[in-house]
Amino acid sequence: MSLVKEIDDDIKDSLPLTAQSYQKLTKDQVQDIDQYLFRFSKFQDIMGDKLFKSIIQRSFIIEIYTGLRNKYFQNN
């Protein structure tokens, strides 16, 4: 069973989370939700870091290519 499916099964009965439903959660359910949120935020941080670096590198390469193309291959 995948981790996402396992977490989903653990917390799906608690969602949507309201003030009333939060107060009725067991300690284990609170820990499950906390773990899910922690892993999701960690995933976002990693993806953001990798995507940001990739975008910066790609835009830098495009800028260099465009500059060289304009300098050497444009008919004036």
C-alpha cells in the first residue's frame, strides 16, 4: 500500500477539518494529520527548491543562447 493511500485512509474520516471535528480527534488522528502536513510541506519545499533552480538555470541558458545568437547570427 502506498504511503499516500495509507495516510489518506487514516485521515479521510476527519475531513473536512472543522473546529468541532478537530476537538473530536483522537491523539493518533492528530498525529496522522500532523505527519501528513509535515510530509506535504517537506515535499513542497523540495519541489520548490528543485524547480526554482531549474528555472533559473534554464533562463540563464536561454539568455546566453539569445545573446550569442543576436551577436553572431543576426543579419544587420
